Amino acid sequence: MRFVFAILFALLLPATAQAADRITGDWISQDGKGVVTIAPCGQAMCGHLTRILPKAKDDPTTDVHNRNPALRSRPLVGLQILFDFKPDDKEWHGTIYYPLEGRTYRAYISRNPDNSLKVRGCWYFICRTIKWTPYNPG
């Protein structure tokens, strides 16, 4: 009986983990200013700003808009912006930090048919959707 239970558990586990499309990889933000790398972190997915693309003279290099003054000097490169993303049937859900506003939002990520990511950030019932494209240097 334990053998049957073990096989059923093994068959169900991958189905749950693969319910939502994979989101790992490097992605260019919709504004084209940064590259976000999404990778596993424990039992969830997290994302870090890993590169600032050609920037204008006045673009900040630190988290100057953070609501906490003690965090405003931390560098943007390496900054974690996606937290605790977990899959459900069709998308991933977690929280996203938007450094240009210094705010954190409830967020949902899913794959678009063109292989880009649909990133939806929500504040209460108001949501904004953006598109991140795969980053392929070179």
C-alpha cells in the first residue's frame, strides 16, 4: 500500500510544480532600462535586477525612491524586486518592488504566446500590466 501511495505522490508532485509555465531566465523590463533575472529561491521564485541597460545621465543608480530613507543608498544592480513567487494553475503570484516608485505591489506573472512575460502588479483592485521580453545579449 505504501508503494502505491509513493507512486501516486510522485506522479502528482511534478504536475503541481509544472502547473504554471516556467518564468526563469533573464528578462528586459518594458521600459528597456533593466534586466531582471528570475531564479529559484527556496520553494519559490525570486527576481533580481542584474543589469542596468544604457542609462541617461540623470538615471539613479541607487534605490533613491525607497520609502525607507535608510535603504535609499543601496545599489539598484543586485536589488531583489520579485519576492516569493509561487505557481497556481496558469500563473505565478507573489510581490514585486517597483524601484521607480519605491513601492511594493501584489503581482502575477504568466507567459504570453510570443514567449514574453506578462507582469501584472496590483494595488487593491487597480492593476497595471506590462510586458518583459527575453534578454539575449550578443
